[in-house]
Amino acid sequence: MEIGANTRLLVILGDPVGHSLSPSMHNAAIRALGLDAAYLAMRTTADTLPVVLQALAAVGAAGNVTVPHKQATERYVTKKTELCARLGACNTFWTEHGAMVGDNTDVSGVRAAVHALGGHGRIRACRRDRRRRRPGKAAGTLARSRPCPGLR
């Protein structure tokens, strides 16, 4: 991969981020497609996040955001999709005319995974099971605590 003055900078921001497989996967795709871009993991603390996003916008960069910065990034992007604004979380950003634009692709990613695993019947079963076991708690909190029955 040759990196030059026209190489597009793509990043994943997070803290920690060194464990991320995103650079390996994205750079393999970039090479396979013959694109002039490089995808880097960039450890970014909460204190430096606004400055990092401003610098990335200034150079026309794009990328992704992981923990713990998705909610904070939504507040810092200049423009955002309706979904990003509604969720209050941004995991994907790009630059348009010097302004940072944010979106959230988590919802579509989860929908695609659920569809691949057998459709919405399983997610309904998980929601019902979650409501039965912990009334009043959001179904999404189950995913971080333990696997949903039938989705292993």
C-alpha cells in the first residue's frame, strides 16, 4: 500500500482501540478494491475527542467510533442523520464540504444479523424472555450481560 498526499485517511476512534480488528479488515478491502486510502486505529481520550474530530474534518477524513465515544461524537458532529440524532449515538462519520457528518449503522447491522440468524421471530422471543425475567428493563441491555436464548 502506497501512502501519498492524496491518500484518504480513515480511522476508528476509541479508548481502548488497539484490540480492534477494523484496520486489518478495512485495509484488506481497500487493497482488494485498489482504493487510495488507509484505515488506522486512533486511541482517542474523551478529553481529546472534540479536537481530534475537528482535525479529521479539516483533512477530509472519515471513519468509525467505538466505545466509549459514540454518544459524545453525536454531540460533536456538525450534521447528523435523523437516526443518529434520534439515537443520540454516532458510530460512523465522514466529511462533506469541511463539515463532519454523523450516522449510526448499529441498528442496520443488528437487523442484518438477526435476519441472517433466522429473522425477527428470534428477536421477538428474546424480547418476551427479557420482559418475563426483568420487567421494565430494555431488551438491549440483555445483549451486554448474557446471550439471548436461541441466538448462540
